[in-house]
Amino acid sequence: MADRLVRATAADGGIRVVGAITTRLTEEARRRHKLSYVATAALGRTMAGGLLLASSMKRPESRVNIQIKGNGPLGGIVVDAGLDGTVRGYLGNPAIELPPNSRGKLDVGGAVGRDGYLYVVRDVGYGYPYSSTVELVSGEIGDDLTHYLVTSEQTPSALVLGVFVDKQGVQAAGGLLLQVLPKAATDETLVELLESRLSSLSGFTPLLRESRTLPNIFDRLLGDLGLNILPETQLLQFDCGCSFDRVLGALKMFGQAELQDMIEQDGGAEAKCEFCGQMYHANPDHLHGLIRDLQDNRGQLSQKAGKIYRN
């Protein structure tokens, strides 16, 4: 089944629910970054969370950037997700592995760390991005993003995230975001009902492994509350905008002397994109071309400066 995102409403528009299946893109990230089991779960949960947060934005170019910095051995997590359904991400120590936690689950909280901060930046496509910082509450990602939504956006929310990975790779991944909008937030009975139903779920990935579809999961939670599943289904994918041209542009910033040293000492240059793990190699001819560009640009600037001085 292709990775996808589905939206729905209930209670006459008072409840918003979004579900995402991210199995394939999480497997893509696992393969690209050579992730351990617990690292796969941590990055996979954060990528699904990023896509769910971005789903409420308006402009097509809108994006959400999530950074998690805990005191655990996993190191920081960085995820970039867009309203267009693309996501990418990486973490500090992809090979770290920990024993299962007391419930026999992957110890994501222990790997991330319970002490630290969650940073969320929303780029709405114009003006200055909106940023917010909250303390971690568990390191389990879902709890921390829920805390962010309630604290920073002041919206009663529940976020369920999951990744199931075994020796064959990622078998199920995704998440569910449920929000009580202002028109229904004062209905304490409704809020308590939703909390009870979410707590009764055994998890998100077990439902996917039972071949439950997103509409089926929505119906189980909200079928008696006027559920309205929106017709549009959005495809999701792991996607990175890096390119060789961008790498060359970054190398040019080192200047002529550094580029010449790369040619003489290393026979070229090598760069790695942190988000997707792609390696790029620039040979001496590429670097000589950058040096010529810098020399040409410097000559053009000198000519312009001379004209200004004479005038």
C-alpha cells in the first residue's frame, strides 16, 4: 500500500482528524541512513508527526521543521516536512541500539532522553517563520508533539505515532492526529469521550498490521459522531531537494585558496547531504570551474567599482 494521508471531520466540524501511513518512506530513511531498530522508530515517528503537523497549513509551499534535542545517546533529530506530502530527516547517532523498555517495546524515550527540548518552526510560505520551543515530556515523540500542540498552539490534541520494524525492515509506520477545534473545545464530555477512545487503542501500527485502512480506523474512533471523510487522499514520500549543483554552490563559498588546496591535497571534494545520505563527488575539473567563476565574478566587480569611482 502506498504511503498516504487522509483527512476527516466529525461532530459538525468540531473535531479534526488526520491519519498518515508512512511505512515506505520510513523504510527509505532506514535504508539511506543505515538506522538501528530504535533509531528507525525515533526518526519514523518524528517524520510522521511532521507530516501530520504540516497537514493543517494552507499554502502549498508551507513546511514544518522539527528538531528534538534530548540527553539520550541517540543525539538530535531533525525533520523537515511539507504540506505537499514530502518529508526528509536525519539523527545524530543512527547506529545506537538499546534493550527494550519495561513494556518490551523499543526504548525510544531512553534513546532520545527525557530531558531536553523540542523545537518546531512553521514556515507558512511568506513573512517570518513561526517558531516555538517546549521541554520534552517523555522523549517518546508522540507525547512531546502533543505537549507542543496543547502548550504552543493551545489546541486540545492527541497524537498517536508508531513504527514496527523487524529484520526484514519497516513493516508498518504512521500516525493519527486528533484535534478538538474551538467550536467544540468547551464540550468537556466530548473531550473526555475522545480521550477514552484513544486510550483504548492498542497502538497505531497494530491496526495497520491487521490491514486496517485509515477510513476504517477513523470509523472505529468517530463513526457515531457524524464522521465525514474528505475525498482527497494525499500521497506521501521521502524526498530531498539536494542536488550536485547545490553542492557546487556551497563549495564555491570556500573561496579560491581553499578550493585550490582541495585540488592539490585531496584531488577533489566530497560532500554528504545529512537529510538523505546522498554522497556527491566533485573532481578537480569541477573545482577548477568554480575557481574560474570566482575569478570572473571578481573581475566584473572590479570593473563596476572602477566605473563608480570614475563617475
